[in-house]
Amino acid sequence: MAPALRLCALALALLPAVAAQDVTGECRQYTNRSCEECLKNVTCLWCASSRRCMDYPVRRILPPAELCELRSARWGVCWVNFEALIIAMSVVGGSLLIMLGVCCCCCCCKKKSKKPDKDDERAAREREKRRVRQEERRAEMKSRHDEIRRKYGLFKEENPYAKFEN
């Protein structure tokens, strides 16, 4: 993982240098020389398979295959090819996305398992008080209705056929 981070840091460090540096010489003059000589100018791209030094195609992010294969293309430093750089950047980017997703899941789970806050507790207490008051009112109304039924002889017996059993 550490080499991938170094590759990413190197790529990020070299990108501003490309924009800031003026072209000091023609890149083609370093063809058939060494990679180190070619890459002293950050606007140059070294192709290891053909030992050519050429201007980096700035209109594209990656050099096209007709110009140089990715595994042979070097830019910035000679020991990093574009193929390894792409793989390293993908691994680092994927790892960051996975870590971000895990952090989001952990935060959501932690919040859900958290004890109910004061508002929830207050609402639960209010609901319980209302339920108790409603049960009291219901019992009071039932006793009042039963009293009125007894007064007028309308009280329902539990078994309406009990009168006829004797």
C-alpha cells in the first residue's frame, strides 16, 4: 500500500510542475539518450520500448497507444510507468471509497443504536399519560352507564338466560 501512496503523491506533485515550467528545449533531441536526461524537462515523455523522447500529449490525460504503450511510457520519473500508475491510483481511490462507505455505515449504525433522546422520552411519557387518562375516563363512563342502567332496570346481566334456569 505504501508504494501506491508514493506513486499517487508523485503524480500529484508533478502535475503543477507541468503547468508552471516553460519548455526549455525540444524533447526530440533526447531521443536515443537516457530516460533521466529526457525527463529533466517535465513536458517530455519517455517511451522505453522505442527509446524515444517526445512531447507529452497535453490534450489527453494518457498518451495514446500509437504514441507509446502504457507499460513503456514514463513521465516525471523513470521507475514508474503509466500502467502501474493507473493501477495504483485505482487501488487507492477504491480503498478511499470503501473507507468512506464504512465510515458512513458506522456513523449511521451508531446513531440508530444510540439511546432515545430527550424529545423521544418526553413524547413517550406524554403518550403514556394520555393512555392512562383515557383508561380512567373509560372506566368512569362505564361505571356511570352501569349505574344508570341499574337505576332504570336496564342492567345487562352477564348471562341473559340466567332468569329462565330455575
